Amino acid sequence: MGKARLVGIGMDFSATSRAALKWAIDNLIEEDDQIIIIHVASPKADPPNKQLFEDTGSPSIPLDEFREINVSKHYGLNPDKEVLNMLDTVSKVKKVTVVAKVYWGDAREKLCDAVDHLKLDTLVIGSRGLGVLKRVLLGSVSKYLVRNASCPVTVVKGNPHSCLPKICHLFFY
């Protein structure tokens, strides 16, 4: 076993981001690693402390606090039980530290900023699987990150309706 790593997981609480988390837990995370759940909220969101942390993101939120409804709402989050249960399990079984961090703005830019600011060893994200037209109009976050992030990026592509690990595929760009 090597040096403990900082593994970022892009999380918007969608089925594909849950699939990315599951893939990372099953295939990447090792004992003593640190998982940083990175959520990028809409720039229009207006939680109470947004102005304090708009440029640097929220302080790191430990898993125990991330579970608390008041703390999550304080940052404009709505984590689901499935994600929290996966994080609880991996923290106990693989003895990893789990924290969350919230940024506000464009997901592409803020995730790249997070990679640099947090000095991540790797970033794992889910792919929404946009069609060609939507990808051209909205842009692909995963494609942008693969090209611009300063660490390796793993894009986990899955069926958005059912992200069981056996149907999720891993793509390295």
C-alpha cells in the first residue's frame, strides 16, 4: 500500500454521480485515503454563508457534520441517504476520511479550481450522457475536466435510470 491519496468525487446527487462514487469505492479507494465530496451549486443559489466562501468554497465539512440537516441546509445541500450510507460504510470499512466541500458557480471552472486548491491526486466524476445537441449547447463538464484538470480524471458513465455497477462503464480520455 502506498501513500494515502486525496480523491475528489464530483457529486450532484444524481444517479450518475452516485455511480461514480460507487465505482471509486469499489475500484479506487484504499485504506487511509481521503475522499473529498465536491459539490458545485448553482451561482444563483444563495445559502447564508455563500459570500464568505464564494471564491474558495466552503470550509471542509466532516462526514458527521455533512449528515446533519442544519449543516447541509446551511450550504444549500440536500444529500441523499444512499450517498451518506455509502460514505459511512467506506469510512468504517476502509478507514478513510470523508469530507465535503461546496463551491458556487460554473461546475467546469469550480471543479478545476478545486483540483488545484485541494491538491487532489485524482478526480472521479459521473457522466450525464448528454446527446450531441445538448452537449454542444451546454458543454460537457467531463470533457472540459479531462482536458483542463491538473490531475487524472476518471469519468464513470452509466445508465442514468439504473446505475448498478455491472452496467457502469469506465472511460479514460
